[in-house]
Amino acid sequence: MDHAAPLVLALLLDAALGEPRWLWSRVPHPAVLMGRAVATCDRNLNRGRFRLARGALALILLCTGAVVVGLFLAALGPVVEALAAAILLAQRSLVQHVAAVADALRLSLGDGRRAVARIVGRDTAALDGPATARAAIESAAENLSDGVVAPAFWFLIAGLPGMALYKMVNTADSMIGYRTPRHERFGKPAARLDDLLNWIPARLTALILAALAHALRDWPRIAAEARRHRSPNAGWPEAAMARGLNVALSGPRAYHGEMKDFPWVHPQGRRDPGPRDIDGATAMLWRVWAVLLAGAALLTLAG
């Protein structure tokens, strides 16, 4: 495939450099620029009547802009395309954020809560140690799909324009794709398109995780638990990661002071995970990255 070789370089660059603070403290990260674009559309279009149509228009404008920028950068050559793709991947930064929770938990529960609050949306003030570890592991699994596998998948399929479109939709979903009075209708197009774009990557992530954990024989159970998850896609990598580590994930948790009685994922697993289990999750992140790298390298050689 034409995009396989740049993907190999992008995966290596992201793993080696991550998100250098010296650079992104001086210029805005593309994800920040995408967020600003979404906020501008939300501020100017999310008003009055026809909120659903206005949300669709906003999504069309955002996606068009992302694709145009992607086409422009890709036209500058494969090296520039690979550099841009590396910036939009999140392997190293994900590993660092998840590993930071394990390191913090080893210091104290309070440190662990503060570290995990940076990567999850649930209430963290009352989390105990195992709940803090579960939150970190769930974030690792979900963001492995959203931040690494899905961008790599869409880059392989459609190059930098496809990757940029995916990242824009994913950013829009994270900002306006909520069932709140303000965003129920306006954010629905973004939420639905994000579900669609993540459908294959989420299941691919689960398949790789299950294979690495020698748990493919449990695929019917993984699929059943994923379908009971509150998200149409996040349950797949969570269910596979849970079996890989033999821990129970998801379950009851609080959002904005309200308890949600979510079902357990892999309820037979241990319910007292700790820092070592978070370490296991970060190791799985790198093993999946290695599979992606090997796959892209094989496609490069085959092409």
C-alpha cells in the first residue's frame, strides 16, 4: 500500500519522540487547533432552530477543513506526511499518562487520584486504589483504539487526509457528542460519525489484544460483554484488555455526583487491580504498537 511506508516512519517517530514539550509549549498542537475549530462552530452555529442540521453543517465544515489540510501536507511528500501522522498518533503520550497513574499510586492514593483525573472523565475524589487502577486500565484500552489503532487504520486506508478527518471527528465527538440539553441534537452527527469510523478499529484493537493474551478462545464472551457496554465501540478493547490482565473492568462509577450502575466487563476477573496491573496494561500498549509496526512493515515490503 502507498501509505504503509510513511506509517512505519510515523509509528517510529511517535514512539521515540511523543509530544515534545519544548515544541508544543511554543506552538499550538494540531489537536488544540482542531478543538478551537470545534469550539468556534459550537459557539456560532449551535443556536436557534434546526440544531441537528446545524450540527451536520458544522461537521461538514470541520471535516472539509481537515481533509484540505491533510491533502496539502501530503502533497509536500512522504516525509512531511509521516511527520504529520506522527504528531496525530498518541502512542508514547498515552503510555506516559497511564504509567504516571501507576507511579503515583505507588506514592499514595491521593497522588493516584490526581494522576488518573487527568485522563478520565468520571469523578475521582472518592476512588479507592483498585478503582483508580481500573480507571487507568480502561483509559489505556479505549485510547489505544481511539488514539493509536484508529488513526493508523485510517492513515493506511486514506493517507493523511483520512487520518486528519478521523481525528477531527474524534475531537468533535469528545467536545460536543454528549446527550446534554445543549448538545443532544447539535452534537449527534459528530457522535454517530465517530461511532462509524471507530467500528472497525475498535474490533481490530480487541482482536490484537486477545491474540496477544492468547484469549481468542474467549472471543464470544468478549463480544457479548462488548455489546453490553454503554459505548458501541469502547467495550471491545476493554473486554479484551480485561482478559489479557485477568481483571474486572467497568462496573459502577460516578459522573458529576451521580452513580451509574454499569455492568462489569470480565466479572470473573480480579477486582483489586493495582499498579502492577497498570504496568501490565502499558506493556500491552507497546505490544499492540509492535504488531501495528510489523503489519505496516510487511505491507511496505509487499508493495
